[in-house]
Amino acid sequence: MKQYLKFYINGEWVDPEVPNVCDVINPATETAFAQISLGTAADVNKAVAAAKAAFPKYAKWTVEQRINLLEKIIDLYNKRRNDVAFAISNEMGAPITLAKNDQSIVGTLHFESALRALKNFKFQEKQDNIIIRYEPIGVCGLITPWNWPMNQVAVKVAPALAAGCTVVLKPSEIAPIDAMILAEILDEAGVPPGVFNLVNGIGPEVGEAMSAHPDIHMMSFTGSTRGGIAVARASANSVKRVSQELGGKSANIILRDADIEKAVADGVRICMNNSGQSCNAPTRMLVPNEFMDKAIQVARETAETLIIGDPNDESTDLGPVVSKVQFDKIQGLIQKGIDEGATLVTGGTGRPDQLSKGYYVKATVFANANNNMTIAREEIFGPVITIIGYDTEEEAIEIANDTDYGLAGYVCSEDINHAMAVAEQIRAGQILVNYRSGGSDAPFGGYKQSGNGREKGKWGLHDYLEVKAISGVRD
């Protein structure tokens, strides 16, 4: 079993102030494959002090210096991308093909996106007789989740470094190993001591200490809405900026002029990807009532073709969910869907029949649901999709918007102008027409209880910058 018992603080690997070893569980085997240390407020204080001391000098680095640093990081990251992929597969159960082709490669994509934004960003410009300057906000606390671990780490660390900020990162204690590898990469790339710091730990201990710390100027949090509220409350006394990417319950409106069979099949596969553990997954599929029977048939056939099993097998489509806590939560919500009267099309409670261990969840499809059911309102975060019928387009849009969340929305149509007209009416931060992603430069974030702020590209850079106006300057 490999041990990662030190924290990365001020350019060195250091012991925690108080020893507290924690197992990292492989959800496919339900056994520990690595160990980390859990930190305390004392470790946070040390990391913040290092970041604070490093900030004045790093904030004065030229754009060219920061460009060179990001290019070195990208080069070294690409050389270790397989290490990152295997770590992610072990720590959160992603099938190895998904870990290699999606989970690890997004680290490259987010650093490249930050690099493009940095090369094109105007940090100072003149408007009439006013000089507008964009300056790094200061020390940033970053808290990231387990579901797309490197995605969320890189989408925060890359723009923070590009902006000239110093950071303290707390990755998820459930899936921390990929972040430890990134710390090794940043160290080798020559990130100055104190600019990047990593402290492992749990939210109520390390996350709370970071959020409340007066010398952290900005908190960027990705996770549950409940966790985001806790971060915002702890941050309030120091009036620091808080950027949050939280939960989602995204609607997928399949319009009458869509290719129904293709739209349903693709929607099921995308929802089930990563075992349903994506905050922007299209978990509510809205179909015209006259196509409900066809949608049910296609959804069943699609879900039942997905191979659930060993993440190390390259033919596996779905691995386990991340933990027993998550497994039990999903089982309870599936049972809730049955109890509330939704039609269980396929899947259901319990592990797939061929699997006796591991936190595996059956690919589950519900149909003939309504938007008041628990499975239509709560974020399940498992391979579960809910099909809801509608009669009119206006009704579909109303159902789509009838949610506490607003992270993403999906519209399927053969008529792009029609899809655009519907997309404009969905209250969510990003809309995917026919499942086409905007890529690593498109702003990512939500409306309502899905959070605030935007990540990726120039939008992510803005989150780590303050705006200063200098007036009275002569030509």
C-alpha cells in the first residue's frame, strides 16, 4: 500500500502537525489501496502563511514568466498523464478507458485553456481618462470534489496561477492521489515555494479553517450545495470572494422534431457516463407523451447494453460509485422512486447480479414520472435517469425550469433555430444542443442553487482577478 502522508507546503513535503492517517478506498474492491494524512487548522495556518509570503513576489511576475511556467506544467503533466489516470481509476472507480481518455486528459485541457486566456488577456487598458487594471486577488483557497477529481483541481489551479495568485488546495479526501501527483508535477516545473500548497483533510476541519481564514482572499468550492453553503457562511466574516460550482438536476428536452431514438439513446449514455457521477448529467429526460413508449423501449435497450464491472477491464462502461455512503444514498433514492409510483423500466436496487462486492449500482431507468417526485428533484449522483412526459413545448420548458438548480440544460432537435429558441428559455449556466459540448474555453457554472462564478477560459481567469480603476491620469 502506497503512503502519501506528507503535505506540500512552501515548496517542501512536510509532516502534518498532528499525525492522523486515513485509508483511501478503492470502491471496486472495498479495500484500501493508499493512505494519506488528514490535516488540521494548524496545517492550514502554515500553508496560508506560505502562500501569503509568496504572493507579493509572484503577483509581480510578468505575463511571459507565467506563460513559460504553464507551458512547463503542461509538458510535465502530459508525461505523467497515465499516472494520473490510474490514480483516478483506483480512487474513485472510473473505468480505465474513461480515466485515460477523459478524466486525466482534462488536466491538460484546463491548463491549455488557462494558457490561451493568459496569452490573450489585457491586464491593463485605457478607457477615456481611466486606466483599468486587472490584478490578482491574493491568496486563494481551493476545495475540490471526488467525482471528476483532476478536472476540478486543474480548472481552479491553472487560472489561479495564470492570474498571479497563490493557492492552498484541499482535494477530496476520498480521491486525493491525483492531486498529490499534480503537486509533484508543479514542484518539478519550478512553481516558486509558497505559490502552490496542498493540505489533505475533511471539510469540517480543513475546509472550515480555510474558509474562515482572514488571510485567504477568495474561496473556490466545487461540491454539494450543502457544502457550498457551509463555505459561504464560514467566509462571511472576512468578506472574501466565494465562487461556487454546486449541484445540478439538468433537464434534457427532446423536441418533437428530434431524432427520437438517437436522442434518447445518446441521452441515456451521457447520463450514465462516469456512473452518473457528474453534476451536469442530463438526469431528467423530457419527451413528448406520444413518444413515451418508444423512449422507454430505447432507454431500456441502451441501459441494458452498458457493461458494469471491473474498472481495469477496457470493455467496462460503468465502474462502481465512489463509496458506501454514496451507494447507500443512491439505493435509497431508487427505492423512493419505486415507492412514489414511477415506472421502473430497468435496473433497480442492489448490485448487478454478477457482482458480489464493490459499490456497483445497476443502470436504472425510471419512466412515467412527474417533476414532483423525489427522483426528479434531488441530485442522485448515480447511474439513474428519470423520463418525464410533456404535451406542449411550453410545458417542457416549465418543467425544465422547475428545479432549485440551474447548472446545465440539454435540447435535442433537428432544427438548430428551434433548439436555440428553446435554449434561450432554460435558466441554466450552459445549454448543450444535441449534446455538443462547448469545450474547455466555454464558461462553466450555474444559476440558482447550482452556484455562482464561472470557470474555464477567460471566465475562469476573471474569478481570480480584482478590478482597479485609476483616474486622473493625463495622456
